[in-house]
Amino acid sequence: MIALEPIGFVHNTCTVSQLPENIKKEISEIEILPPYAEGLSDIEQCEYLDLLFSFHQEKQTELTTRIRTGETKGIFASRSPRRPNHIGVTTVKLLRRDDNKLYVEGADALDGSPVIDIKYCDTSLFDQSAIHHAIQKDAPRIDIIRHILDNNLPQLLLQSAQLHGHICPGLALGIMAATRIMQEIYSEQRDPADFTLTLHMQNCPIDGILYVTGLTPGNNRLILHHSDEMYFEVKDKQEKGWKVQLSPSNRDYIQRQLPANLSATEKGFAVLNLDFNQLFILNTF
């Protein structure tokens, strides 16, 4: 047996399990207990730290797990909290120190998580681009997922244009609508592979929707009906999900909001900043 005593605790506003990317947006306070405070000497010189903590709310353990991209992996090849010892490790950015309290960015620990250790982060031996490329080989949609969770619509539009061939308002509409649905799926911590995409539309939005959702003919998750109805549905095996339809007045709304002299590319990026509720009708079923 190995007995571990907390050296401190994490404090933030995240009290229940949720997407790690959402928790990492928080500024977390790491309170180090007084007997260990001396160990913080000169820590201000460290821009990045490795934070080891306990997944104190996690009760389950599994040796294989299904990750967000759909693959089933051994627990040690994932970042799932359902680990044998429920230990988490993440790299954080140190923003400031206030006596025995550290304020950090990037922690994916819930409020009240016991801190096991803090170490200086040493990346000197690693080529960061090579590491990222290795991750991409195993999870090729990792960057798309991050852009979805960050609501980085411009980057998704740029990347999807490599498939579509050009940037235009129609492609931007597909990006906006699909991103909203994927954010719903990820916020519920659901697996996109459990959903099917049914398209009742044609032309440019289709490529944006396919790119963002990853629900394509290749993985048998797409049903396509070329139609002027201009809507799509994403639903699970119980036929529950979302329907997104282009508002009948979306063209008039876009014309009123955007200068007529913009190029198609400029209009594409400008559409991303328009009111979602003026462009789409979103229903849950």
C-alpha cells in the first residue's frame, strides 16, 4: 500500500464533472497547506507547472475506455479519470503566487480536489510539434474538437474551406450550425459516434456540417437527401437529438447586416458574427 497525504487543495467554481476544456478555462487557486508552504520557495520563476491531484469525485475504475473520437483504448492510453488510483496530472500556467496560494490557468481539476504534488514542468527534451503530430495520428480530429469547444469558428471555416474549395456564407452557415450541435454533444459528454446525421439540404452548408460533425459516409453516419427544405438532424439510437433549419428569413437578415460590397470570403467570415437565432431554428426532440 502507498499512503498519500494531500499537500493542498484546488479551489474553483467547477463542482461537478464536465468537459476538461471547460474546467481549464477557469482560474484555479491552488492552496498549499501550511506544513508544505516552504516548498513554494522560488516557484514564481516557473512559468509552467505539473499538477498532480486526486479525482476525488470519481468512484469507477475501468481498464478500457471509449474516448471522444470513438476509439476504445486501454485506460493508460487515455486521460480518463476512471483510473485504478484516480490520479490526475495536468500542466498549468502559473499566473501569480499569493503567499501559500498559487493562481493557475489550465487546471482540469474540480473544486476541492486534493493536490498530491506540484513539479516544475520540463519540456526541454521534447519537440512539441512532433508530440502533437503523434497525437493527431491516433486522434486526427483532435484539433477540430478543440476548435469546436473553444467556439473558434474562423479557424473551422478556414480548415473546412480546404475541403470545400472556397470560403462563402453558405459554408459559414454550415460551420455555425454544426458547431452548436457538437458543443451540445460534448457538453453532455456523449460520444459523437453514437449519432447519425441526416441532411435535407444541398449546396455549400453540407461541407461545413460534414467537416465539423465528422458524421460522414465513410463511417456510415450520414443520410443525405438533396432538398430545398434546408435542415439537418443529429440523433442518437433512441431517435433523440436536434433539428437545425435555416430560417426562411436568413437571406434577408444577412443582406441587412452585411455591406453589399464585401467579397464572398469577407461575407463568409462576417456571417460567423451574426445572431445564431436570426439565422437558424433549433429544436430538440
